[in-house]
Amino acid sequence: MTSSIVGQKCFTLTIFLISSLFLQQSLAHDYAQALDLSFQYFEAQRSGPLPSNQRVTWRADSALEDGKAQGIDLVGGYYDAGDNVKFQFPMAYTITTLAWSVIEYRSQLEQLGQLQHALDAVKWGTDYFIKAHPEANVLWAEVGDGLTDHECWMRPEDMTTPRTAYKIDASNPGSDVAAETAAAMAAASIVFKDSDPDYSDTLVTHATQLFNFADRFRANYDVSMPVVKNFYASLSGYNDELLWAAMWLLEATSEPYYQNYVVQNAVALGGLAGTGSINFGWDVKYSGVHVLASKMLMEGRTGLNTDAFRAYQAQAESAMCSALGKSGTPIERTSGGLFHVQDWNNLHFVTGASFLLTAYGDYLTTNSQTLTCSGQIVQPSELLALAQQQVDYILGTNPKSLSYMVGYGTSYPQFPHHRGASIVSIKTDSAFVACDAGYEEWYQKPDPNPNVLTGAVVGGPDQDDNYTDQRDNVQGGESATYNSGPIVGVLARLAGSSLSSTSSGTELSEAEIHSNGSESVSAQQNQQIRGESDEFDLKLDIHQELVSKWRRGKAMFFKVQCTVTNRNEHAVKKLILTSNELKGPVVGLHRLRGRRNSFTLPKKLKALEPGNSFTFTYVSVKATKAEISVKQALLE
């Protein structure tokens, strides 16, 4: 059957639209501000001599003799959380995810004026990693002792606790921490490849040596360094880190050796174990491996190993579908909608999963692909919307109306578990605060912390959405750098405010923005046009979602994504959409020459098959939906 619709032919057009009120509610969070605060948190966690452009002014120089007792300079790096120890394993993961955020959303960071802060944050870590890796098979993996450090409540500037340094080497190896550090340096090498090629080459050299060290001398680092067992034990083993490091070295160097490695070791190292989980954190990297491999596959960079990379992508798709609740075992959520993996620092898993959802959705969009869950097509925008919902929860759209990012919003934790923030700044009162005095005078003090730990993402609520704002709430009230590494990318993505391309070069940028618990379809409109010929229905869903807003001078601009879905039993061809309101930039449709208000399908899309969709975006000066109608269509 072939039926045409031209001019006065009869059809029914069903359009699903989002209301202006919902659009305004969706934009309640200032992602750009949250992004800026996140970088300030990294400044608050700095160890060593602070730079002249340090914005967190209540901090001062600290740990200036780290490594001296061992005859090596280990000054610098980051304190991991609310204590004063430098743990290499979570620090390396922090830098890997932070670098990944910069790689994918560099243009957004630059537009938002945050790129230099991002580069500084990455380099503060990698400069330290270079120091910590003085020989090919040596990596200093901890400075300070967790047990003695936790016995004291002291500002980092006052520390009198032992600054013992611990290393791994060929006799006492640690594949997990060595491989994660290799991944971090490989990812960071991409960040600096254009701006500082010499530094980038240095990072690649270190990454290559560390990977070889990790692969040749295989062991869990917590066996060689028992001192870490009570803090950052490698419960998942080192197999995931070996694949993770190899993937990043492949991404950084394009060397065939690393592609062969991830293909030949996919099964042996557990890369295709089929867990269907999107869990991603300092100790578990498989989901990151799957998403990064999927990017390479979608971009056609897998050569003769396409089938092997498809197996990795199948794992990524399983995790995405599970997170969406569309197949497999859905990830557990609180009643408020937050992913829940564990009560202890649960938000570190939430930020990790949110980044993977965001990046994978963008990879699909960039490469004009969709996700299939249980036989149903899922648009990339659903992944991005889910990530945004999780971030919104963190920023205050939750049952407590409490922002779990310190300093963001009007209500946020006042008593985060953090030594430096909870004791008066040494710049305000230079009197020495001793080990026990810190507990007696400051830890038990009923007043809020004197220093705001701006941008810190605390551990978060429990499985019932409950949170206790007390300084002794170590489980939920302590922040960590690895909570913030991944969220930087998501915030940059959500705050991105121009039509410039993403890191992969496409102009499409269409994160659906949903408020927590709201339905995406809030209005339905039916339009009938009757003519003289036989009647039939044309059923198209045109779903409009706001992507972002930005200001130029005094003018506000709004970017909206439209998803057009064919609900007919037959393919739609020769579709012409018309609107008098699409006067600004339109990306993803072909504007007819001489007919400014009429648009056809993208040239590469010959027909819209039953159940399939395509997306386009437009820019408007109004935060309301545009009226869009069908002028012509052909059903086959």
C-alpha cells in the first residue's frame, strides 16, 4: 500500500509536547555554578605548597616533607577525603574520570570558563604521579598511615602524624594501583596532547611503563601493602584495571598492541562476565571498559576486531538497559529515585553511573545510533535524562530538599566529616591544634564547620533517603575526590550553553531534562485535516524536550530537542514538516531552499521505518514549544 498526503489530504497527527511550566521547573538547577564549585573542592583537597591562584583561601601549605624520610620527593597530590592521607588507588581513579570528563566535554568547559580549572585539577594529580613513579617498576602508593591519621583530628597544616610512604615494586607488586595510575596518565595525555605535547608524551611514557609493570608482575596491591586493607582494599582484584589501562592506552596511542590485548584477554580478565551492572567506582572499572570500547566501535576504530568490540558493547548495553529498568535486573533505587548500591558513600557510585549514562548517550547520538532494550528502541535522550535526574537529586531535587553538594543551594550539609573544614583556618587562628585537642575542641563542637567545603559531594543518604547532618556521620557525611571526578563531566554536559560541537564533532546535544518523578509527556494535541480523497491516519509522535539555556547580553536563548517517531505500520517517506516558529538554527533537518519554514528528513535518512525515530534540535528565544505540523508525507 502506498498512500500520500499532500496539501488537503486527510490525516491525524498526534503530537506529544512538554509544557512551558515543566520546562521552567527542569531548569531549576544552576549546573554551571555546581561545576565551578566542584573545581573549588579539588583546590580544598590539595596537598603541598598551594599556588598563587588558589581560590579556597582557608587552606594553606601542608605536608611539605612528604617522602623525605624515604629519600624521595612526594610533595603534592590530593588528600582523598576528610582525612590527611594520600591514597594512590582512589586518587588515580579520580584523575582518570576527571580527564575523561575533559576529553568528552572540553568545548563545554571552555565555553563555561572552566577549562583552565579543569586542566589545573588534572595536572595537580599527574604532576604528583610523575614524582611517585621514579622507576619503571616502582610506584609509591600511599603517604601517611590511615590508622594513626584517624586517631587524630588535625588540620593538614598542623599534622604531626607519621608521613610514612609505602611503595610497590617488582618484589611487592600491585597490578590494580599500577594499572589505574597508567589509565589516569594515559587519559591525561589526551587532555594535554594539543596544549602541551611534551608533557603529554611524558605521561604516555609513564603510562606505558606502569601498564607493563602491572601486567608482568601480577598481584593485588593490598597483599603487598597490607596497610591499605582497612581503607582501600582491592576487593574486585586487578583484572578490571588491566583491561581499563589497556583501553586508555589504546585511546591515547592507537597502538595495535593494546587493541590486541583487550581482545585476546577479554574473557580471561573478566571483561565479558555479563554482570549487566553499571557500577563504576574506584575499585570496579568493567563498566568503564565497556563504554570506552563502545565508543571505539561506534567510531569505526576497531579494525578487524569489530566482533570482539561488539561483545564489549553488548555488556555496555546490558548495563544501560538495567539502569533504565528496561531489562535485566534493575538497579536498586530509593523511594526518591536515587540509585542505591551501598549505604557507605553511595554517591560515588551515583556520580560514576551518571557519567557513563551521559557519555554513552552522547556516543549514540554522535554516531546516529540507538539502544535496544528487550526488543524496544530506546533513544539516547533517555540515558541523558536519567543521568540528569540523578544529578538533580544530588543538587537538591530529593525528598529532603537537601543539596548533597556542600555550598550549592540554600540547604546543604553544615557538618561534613572533614578535618580541615571543621577546624578554624590556620590563617584565622594560627594557634597549633594538637591531635587530641582537635577531637575535644572541634570534632565535638555543636556549631557548623567554620570553613565551607565548597563543592564537596558527600556520601549521601541511606536507602530510605534519610541523612543525618552530623560530623560523626562518616558513612554519609564524608566527601571524596572520586565522588567529584565523574560529576564534572555530567555538569559540564548539562551546563553547556551553545550550539558548538561536542568532543566528537557533532552539533547535536540533546540531554532530556526531567524533574524528579515527573512524566515527560504532559500534553497531547490532535490535529485533523479533511480532504476529498480516502481518509487514513498518519501517526507521528513529535516529542519536544528542553536541552539548555544560555544568556548572551540581555537575551536568553533556549535549545530544544525534538524526537519524531513513526507510529504507523508502514514507512514514512518524503516527509515535510512546517513551522513558522523555527526561525533560528535547526540542526538535524534539511531546510528547503526558498521555503524557510519547511523542512525535510535528513538527507541520509531515506525513510522513517515503523517504530523508528530521528531527532533534531532548534534554538528559540522562548522557553515554550514550537508549533510543528506535517505538510506532506508518503506512507509505503
